[in-house]
Amino acid sequence: MTSYRERILEVIAESDVGLTTVDVAKNAGVSKTTVIKYLSVLSSEGKVEFVEVGPSKLWRTKNTSAKCAEERAAASKVEVLPTVDIGFCNDEDKVMYFSFRVNSDQICAFMKRANRCYL
């Protein structure tokens, strides 16, 4: 017999996009209160995470987003581009950060263009 913890992790892992707390409870056959308790513990351990979609939280295993991106790339035989974080600031302490996936050859061209633009 599997524990509540194992059932909850298994149900979440089977989902492609994540599940609401109510869906986790229904699919695992556990009360919503118990699921909330275990999700809190699993989240603090780094085993699960949630994404806010409108008023709902979708729970998923911690590596779901990276795993899905790699699986999509493998299926379409497209290279997964690295994530680049770039920050811009001016003399007035206004800072703007961008995080995106980009081909490393395009970074220099982007930075040159950004130096010509001022907000």
C-alpha cells in the first residue's frame, strides 16, 4: 500500500501541465486538507512547485517545465537554447531585466541595438 505522499507525487508526475489542489485530491483519493498539508511539505523540500494560472494554482513536479522543454526539443529535433538574463540601468537607478531564450550569436547584436535605445 502506498503512502499519501507517494500517491500525491505519483498523481502530479502523471500530469503534463499540472493539477489543481482539488484535482490532486480527487485523483489521489485523499482529502483536500491532507493534500494541502503534503503539498506544503513537498514544496518546501523542492519536489513540487506551483504555477499561478488566473485564480488557480497548478501543481507539478519541480522539473516538469525543464523536462517538457527538453522532450519537445527532442521530439522536434530542435536545439534547446540557453536562458539569458540581461539587466539594463540608467543613471537614475531605473533597472529593467529581461529573461529569454536566445541563440548566443544574437546576443551581441541585441546588446549593440540596446545601447542605442534609451527609455
